[in-house]
Amino acid sequence: MRHFQPKLPLALATAGLLVLAACGGDDPMEPDHDDHAGEVEGVTLSLSGQTVASYDGDSGAWTGELEVEPGEETAHIGVQFVDHDGHAVTLDDDFYLRVDVANESIAEFEQDTPGEFGGHLHGVAEGDTELTFSLMHGAVGSGHADFVTAPLHVHVHEH
């Protein structure tokens, strides 16, 4: 006989609601509270100190793309969230990066530390796929997105 334990799902749902409530509007009693996420309007990706791709949140378009050979990985790709003028936005410690790969049988994005603002692109098999970058707010793995890019085109092919 199986016993259903409704307490865990209820506890998880309650915790989720508490996280969402904590991220609600600004409290007028805390004028110094400013997490800067509202300033984010784009993303830049840099490889060995050079910008290789950038995203403009106004137009929803990427400039540049990523390439890697099958069986290879890129050097560390730094991911920087930027304001309207392209300047880096300072983010509080409760923000992290999530990268979603449309087809992980073609490429994977590996972060050395979960949530870090960067990682390595691994070429798995020849083909094309897309990466989507999300600025997440909350605990790593359970936060909510404050900013999400359009998909970035990725080529995996032999040179």
C-alpha cells in the first residue's frame, strides 16, 4: 500500500510563493534598495578579452555568433549584462546566469560554477543550435528570470 504525502509538494509551493513575494515591488520604506536588474538592456559575450557577440534588448537582435569544432571546447566565455549605453551593470549576489541550449546533442554550455557569469561551449556534433541567456534572480536553480535574450545562433563544424 502506498501512502501519499502531500506535505512536501505543499511546502515546495509555499517556498516558491515566498520567493516570488520577496522579489515583489520595491518597498518605499527602503529607498536604498536597488538591485540594478532594471538597468539591464543587453548582453555581451567575450572570449579572451574580445567581444564575440552582443545582444541588444531594444531590437531583440544579436550581433555575432559562436562557433566551435566537434569534440572541442572554447576558452572561457565571459557573459556581461549591460545597460542601454553598453556599460556593465553591477548586480547583487542574488543574481545568476542560466544558459539554455536548444539542442544539447549538438552543443553544450558548461559553467565551472553553477550560476557563474560565463562558461565553456562544447561542440558535441556537427550542426547548428541556439543558446538563450537568462539573468536569474533568487537561489541558483530555483530563481526567476529578470532578463532573457533571444536565441543566439551557434555553429558546430570542422574548420
